[in-house]
Amino acid sequence: MDQLNDILRGALGIIVMLAICFLFSNNRKAIPWKVVGIGISIQFLLALLILKVPYVSEFFDFLADMFQKTMEFSKAGASFMFGSLVTNLDGFGYIFAFQVLPTIVFFSALSSILYYFGILQKIVYAIAWVMARSMKLSGPESLAAAANIFIGQTEAPLIIKPYIKNMTKSEILCLMVGGMATIAGGVFAAYVGFLGGDDPVMRQYFAKHLLTASLLSAPAAIVCAKMLLPEEESEVNASMYLAKDESENILDAISKGTTDGLKLAVNVGVMLLAFTALIAFANAFLMKAVGSWTGLNEYVVQSTNGAYEGFNFTYLLGMMFAPIAWILGTPSEDILSIGQLLGQKTVLNEFYAYKELNDFKLEGISLQPKSVLIATYALCGFANFASIGIQIGGIGALAPEKRVLLTKLGIKALIGGTIASFLTACIAGML
């Protein structure tokens, strides 16, 4: 009975998400329903293979285990720099500053090595070839969609730089949605550290699910993009040429990867610092200015059994996104907490949301395992308001003539990236 309920809830979630894309579509009559069906089918097939088929599931367990063990190597470099601070597990601040952030730097350097030797390009090309053939996509958007599984929303466009200036509106949106629906390898490692803590078993568990989420969200992003802005050109570019690494040698590649990782780590750290402080300010202001004056503070505390301190910003986000959390399949008792995370991810970023999910555990807030699983998938993407500016700046620098178009498509890309992650969460909740 529980399994049937999960399937029905998941099916309802998929229908609602596709309906939202249909509602915001530029040309509903031109929606390629065959592409939509194939994309959703690929999601289901990948999810069943990875999560339910023994040999495939064991292979991904192996990949997750190797990934988890690889993460341990970053501790060697961190220990050299920070000594005993790396092993101090008494507070989240120590774990984040001296374990999570160094992991971003390490994986950025490792990704550069893989790209320099052409390993990453081969993997990207294979995935892109399958998507291009099965979903009848153009070469450039297939390559970008595949690359977004492994690298970030500003790095993936670099591999198709020669094509961007000639890409259609639909292809540009597909590029943007793919960037928002997936995550980069560096932050992937950081999320594993967030969710798994210092427990190798839990790190492996979340590594497998985050890898699955990133894979499933690639076809979901294509589905959403093609529904929101269907292709109207009769002919598309089928070329699938991958740009080569421009590093002089492997040391140059490592240096570039390390520098990029450092920039990302610093950016993540200062954003979390600023957002955490601003959220605390917003919470205190609403509780003082509204909650205490209206008596809503006491009501919120009683109605949530003390889960919230009063009528504050995080409570409002939870209330706004609670219906979506339920639609995704979240158990009823957790929809407010998961809704809060979905809101924080959209308004702020997924890093802050994953931090809050970790805080729930540290604060003794008990969530159902299914709720944690759905949140893990739903939060796994760059879809937030800040990413609009990041993409306009990053992609616009590669193709200045597309900057105006990028600004016009920003909100659609945000909608598409968000729904793509939600589609993935629905499917994960069903299984």
C-alpha cells in the first residue's frame, strides 16, 4: 500500500510539474511531446537501473565508494595547511571551513586533470551522443547538457564556445536550464561532506544519490527547456566537436583548476556567511516587528511544536513551499521543513539549503528518511535567482551578441531548472 501511494504521489508530482511548464510555454502547440515522453522515460530507466537493478546499483555503489575514498585525499592537503583543525568535529564551522571548502579546491584540480587528458570529454561525448540520437537534439545543446552533469554552469558553455553565437533561442534556453538543473563536481563533493558528515557509510550513500540526481536531471532539463521554448527552426546544427583543453601542460592544468577551485571555495564561504547573517536579521526583524505585536510568535511555536522560534522568514518560506513539498511526495509531517529548504534553495542557493538540512540533524529535528531523500534530489541544482546573473555574465562573456537574449530568458531558465530538479525528486520518491 505504501509503495502504491508513493507511485501515485510521484505520478501526481510529474503531472503537476509538466503542467507548470505547459502553462509558461511560449508556444504550447509546438511542444515536442515525443521528446517529453522520451526524456521522462530516460529518467525512469536510469533511476530503475541505478537504484533497483543489482549489477548496475552495485556499480554505482562502487563509484560512490571510490568517490568517498577520493574525498579522503583532500584531507591530506587540508591537514598540511590547518593541522588539527581538520579533525576538530565539535562544531559545524570547523567541518565546513577546514573539510568542505578544501574539498572544492581538490576536486576542481582533479577535474582539470581529467579534462587535460581528455577523459572527461570522452564521457561527455558518449552521454551527449545518446541524448542527441534519442531526443533528436542539436549537437551543441547535447554536449552542453552532458557536460553540465560534471562541470558548472559557467564552465560547461566553454566546451561549446564556437557554437554559442549561432545557437537558436531554444538551444540557448536548453543550455541555461541544463546549467541550473545540475551541479558542478567541486560542489558535489562539498554536498557529500555536508550530508554525510564524517561517516564513510553515509558519505557513500549520499554520493550515490547525488550522482544519480545529477544524471537524472540532465534529460529532465531538456524536457523542461523544450516545453518552455520549443524549437521552431527546421534545421539544427548536428556537429558535436568538443573544445580541447588549452593548458600548456599538466602542471598548468592543475594550477588553473586549483585557482578556479579557490575562487569557488571563497565565493561559497562568503555567500554562506552573508546569507546566514541576513537570514538571522530577517528572522529577528519579523519576530520583533510582526510576530510579537500580533501574537503570531506564540501561535507558530505551538503549531510547529517548537520547530520554529516564531513568525520569521524561514517559517514563511516553509509555508509558501509546503504544498510543493507535498506534491513531490514528502510525508505530511515533514512538508513544512522540506518546504523551507525548497524556498531557501530558490531564493538563496542550494548550499544554504543543504546547510539547513544538516542543521536539522544537529538540532535534533527528526525527518523521515524519505523526506531527506526527496530533499537531497530536489535541492541538487543551481536554480536560484543569483544564477541568472551568473549565467548572463558567464555565457554573455563568451557570446556578447546573446546577452540581451540571456536576460530575457533568465526567469524561464530559473523555472525550468527548478522544475527539472523537482521532476527528478518525484521519480526518486516513487522508487
